[in-house]
Amino acid sequence: MQTKPNIFRTLLLAAMLLGTVFILRATATASRPPAQPTAVAIVDILNVFAGLKEREVLEAQLNDRMDSRQEQLNEIVEDLKKLDANVQLLVPGTDAHREIVQEGMEKQAVLKARQEALSQIVSIDMGSVRRNLFMKVEAAIAQIAEREGYDIVLFDDTSFPIPETNASDADVYRAIITKSVMYRHESIDITDQVITLMNNEFDAP
């Protein structure tokens, strides 16, 4: 006869403990403030670069320097053409013929080395310009975000297409999993604002 009261007492205690747990959880949930809405904006970096006046000026300066270096290469090319024309007039096996052939080989080696160096120089210069512009783009985005009250600004990659049907599965899969923005409304696009701000600052005295 003592068994039933013990069972009832145990069940009652378990119910009380379970109720206490629910109360504690409800209290913890109620004390946590609700999450505030996050203001989000997007920027198409490629369009920003394309619309910057400073980029046009810097790229024009790079092109001028590249043209100057290319003229030096063209001089070597012209020398090689003259050597080739002269060697046709000489008898193979003679000292004069060998000297011109050797000179041509040396100039070809110089031309190849300078072409490779020019390619590397242009790549480094272009990378430096792009990096410096991107730093300015970041600063402009931060300025607009602070002014307009955006909490986060995302890189808009919605214009990047998924490869066509002839692409490999690996290429399609890579393009899909690297997508960061699946949809965005035009109202949160601040690309034009960034371009306008940076161009105005560039034009300012």
C-alpha cells in the first residue's frame, strides 16, 4: 500500500521540475531582445570600375608608358629585319655570314627577354592601379553606408551568368556555389552612388 503514494509523489515532483524548466526557458527567451532588421545594399564592382574617370586617366597613363616601351621593342624588330635582309646577300659559311647570324640570335634573345619583362611590368602596374582604385571604392562604399544607414554592403554578382549547356558539370557547379546574391531589388543598388561620389571627388580641385 506504500507503493502508490511514492509513485504519485515521484510523478508530481517530475511535473514540477518540468514546469520549472519551461518557466526558465520562457524567461530566458523573453529577456532576449528581438533582432533588429538589417539594412542591406549591393554594389556591382565591375560597373563601378567601368564608370570611374580616374580609372580612365590612370589606364591612359599606363598605355602611354607601354607604348614608349613598345617603341624600344619595335627598334629591335626593325634591326632584325635589316639583319635578315643582309644575311640573304651573304654566302653561307663565310665569316661575315656567321657574324650577322650571331648578331641576329643575340638580338632575338634580347627581344624575347624584353617582351617578357614588358608583360610582367604591365601586369604589375595594372595590378597596382586596380588595387589602389579598389581601396578608394571601399572607402566610398563605407562613406555612403554610414550616410544612408546600411549595415552591410554585398558584392553584386547577379550579372555573372551560369555557364551554358555545353559547359562541364564542374564549371556549372563552381559558378553556382560561388554565387553570393541570388536576387536583389534595384532599390538597394548603390553602384551609381559610388560612381558619382568617386567621380565628384576626382574632379574636385
